[in-house]
Amino acid sequence: MATTPPAPLVLTLGGGLDPETLPELCEGARRALLGRGGAGAVLLDAGRAPADAVTLDALARLRLTALRLGYRLRLVHASDELRALIAFAGLADVLE
């Protein structure tokens, strides 16, 4: 009997990010990923995330967190401004 792969985990990145809370954000993501017990894709919904340096830092940290656990991070619903900032920072190739 074939088993269906689990649905991708969706993490939501909203406004109000604070540089001091980013380690907690990554720890929460790490715990969520560890609880899934497998590799695959993680969808990061950035539809409400502002296009600023703190968001860029959060995206980079979350990507590293996911990669360390064998997951790919896919950015969804990001604004044009955030995508432009990602490209300007040279991260367009690593943040799908």
C-alpha cells in the first residue's frame, strides 16, 4: 500500500518582528520541523511581512534552520518590495 507524503508545513511570518525575538522564532520553527520526522518542503508565508532588514534576517535564519534539518524553504506570498529587497541582498537564489 502506497503512503501519501505529508502536506508541507506552512510557517507564517508576520509584521512586528523584533531582532531580539528571532532566536525564539527559529527555535519554534526547529521544534515544528523536528516533530514532522522527515525532509521535504516548508512553505514560508511572508504575505504580511514588511520589506525590511529584520524580515531579511528572519528569512535567512529560518532558511538555515530548515536546511540543518533537511528541509527546503519556499517563500510564498511575499510582496514585490520584499522580493526586491531579497534580490538586492543577493539572496534570490537561496530564498526560492
